[in-house]
Amino acid sequence: MPKLTGLFYGWRMVAAACALRVLGSGLHSFGFTVFFLPLTQDLNLNRTSTSLAFSLARAEGAIEGPIVGHLLGRFGPKPIMLAAVLLMGTGYLLLSQVESYVSFLIVYLAVISLAHAGGFMHAPMVLINTWFIRHRARAITVSSAAFGLGGVLIAPLLSVIVQAWGWRWGAAIAGILFLVIGIPLTLTIRRSPESMGLLPDGDMPLSHASGNDGSEHKIKSEREVTLAEALRSFAFWGSVLAAGIRNGSYHAIAVHFVPLMVWKGLSQAEAALLLSIYAFLGMALTLILGWFADKTNKPRLTACILFAAAGAMFLPIVGNSLWSLCLFTIFFAAVETTFPLGWAVVGDLFGRKHYAQIRGYMTLFYTWGGVIGPVVAGAIFDRWNTYEPLLWSLVVVYIVAGLFFASLNRSWLKATGQIG
């Protein structure tokens, strides 16, 4: 059996998951923005056509959520991650050779995007949830912060390559990096602590649990909830509604952040600078709040963040000053921390064994908020030539999402007879 002293092996799994997320976010999630204009110009497309590929990819990720969840539950994260790395690498190599809009859609949707959600979004979260219970929020938020780090470290380098050599060389190099770096990383993945003779969080087996003073160390366990039990509970549907509302409202602002700031009087350059500050703050606040989340009530902490975000919506409504917009940016950046906190809450509610399937079915429903939110925000501005109705709406929306999160606890499972 592996040694019980030293760094818990689960943190090595977090490191591997973080490295994969940095790779995926830097080359793909943020990388799509880098490729957007040169690809559009080279293939003689309009921006709506190129944007459609992104929207279809998000819809595809939602639809495949339950399928990926079942595959992760049956085979574990490693084969899903390996398949994703191979498809992403191959897909970007193929992308560098496309000559038409149809071939672009086929490669982007049938190869690249097909792999991304399962291997770089779902699998790392399932892996970490399996290895941790007491430090679940801390580990998940570290992984989520790594997503932003990809945008800070890799996306700018990719931009330099595209500017110097063209988007096709950029896509080819991205494909090579996925294969050269991603394959070795996925081979280090281990399915669960039990598969290595360990327990979650590095807790010792009962035979080793007594200290030198004869006392016993408490090992935290949790009741496992099946997918069928989860689907019959308010805890599941409350989580879906809370996440869907939060997801839609967050992306409504995130996608329109620069136009919103320009509407308030900033130049595009000033708005872009504020956007970079927002990205850094989101990563920093995710790490800070995630570190303390395991020591407090995670649903209520998430609710407090969303309530603060509701209050922050008043700042651009009533003020045009730079300080008010900066303060708004700080509070809005904190909303990003609710994504990993929300998934940690799901782990606390339903356990480890069926987490992959439950997460997959949640994704099927809540992801549509992120698809609809930006469209609604754009329609509001097109109709009234102002974002003020959107901001007033988001005050209500964030309060509702916060109330849903605040109500989430295992008593809802008990009340519906799902657990004893």
C-alpha cells in the first residue's frame, strides 16, 4: 500500500487536472477568441456564422452531458481524458487544413468540441470529487483557477504565434501541444484513492487511525445518493435552477462586458484593461474563497456572493465614474467563484459514487442558461439601446439564484425520503 505520510496523492491528481485545464483553456476556450477574426477573414465568413459554431458547441456540450456522465461513472476519468486529448490534438491539426465553412463546422463540432466538455470540464471535476471530501471545495477551486491561468499564460503566446505566422500555424501548434503534453498527463491519472489503497483526503484506514495517545482520528464519510434518487429530490432540481439562473446571468454580463463598459463611457482600450483585471480577480478570488469554503456552509457562502452581485448591479445603473465601474468589476469577478463552489455543493449533497452521472444530467439542463443569457442581453440592448433593463433584471435574478443556493442542504433529500 502507498505510504500514508507526506503529500496526499490526491493533490497530484489535482496538479494533473490543473495542467490539463490550463492546456485546454489556453488553447481552446480562450484560444477560440484568438482564432476568431483571422479564421473569419480567411474563410470569408461573417461574424454571425463564426459565432454560430461557438453557440452550437455549447449546445452540444449540454446534450452530451448525460452520456459523458455515464461513461465517466463506468470507466472513470482517465480514458475520457485520454480520448479528449487525442481528439483535440487531431482536431486542431485538421482545423489548420480546413478550406470552407462546412469543413470548419465538421471539424469544430464533430471532433474538437465533441471532446472538450467531457475531457477538460467534466472529467477533472469528477476526478477531484472522487479524491476529496473534507477538502473538496479547496481542491475544486484550485482546478477552476487553473482554467483562468490558461487564459493568462497560454492564450497570449498563442496570439503571438497567430499574429506572426497565421492562424493555421497556430492551430497546428495547438494540436501538437495537446498531443505532446496532454497524453503524458492523462497517463498519470488514477481513478480513485481506493484504487491505490488510500482513502479520500489522505485519511488513514481504521487500522491506522489511532494516534500515539490512543485517540482515534475521525474519518469523514458520506452517504451516496443514486441518480434515480437525486432526480426525485428538490436538492437536484434546486441545484439545477440555481446553477441555470446563475449561469445565464453570469454569461449575459461576461459576453457583453466590454460593450457594457463602452456604454458607460469607457474607451474600448480602457474596457479591455478592465476585462483583464476582471479575469485576474476571478482567478484570485476563486483561490481565496475556495480555501475557506470547506470551513463554512458552502451553499450559504455561495448565496452571499450572489446577493453581493445583485447589489453590485446598481453600481453601473446609478454611476458612470471609474471607481464605481471598478467596484462593479470586483463584485462581478467574485461570481466566478460560485461555479466551483456550486459543484462542491453537489458533491456534498450526493456523494462521490454517482457524482459523474448526476453532474452529467445537471449539465443537460443548466447549460442552456449560458446559451440564452448573452442572446437575451443583446436583444435588450438592440431593443432599447441601453443595458439598464438588463441590469435591473439581474438584480432580481441574482437574488433568486442566491435564495435557491441558500436552501440547498441534505435535509431536502431526507424530507423526500431519498436518504435515511
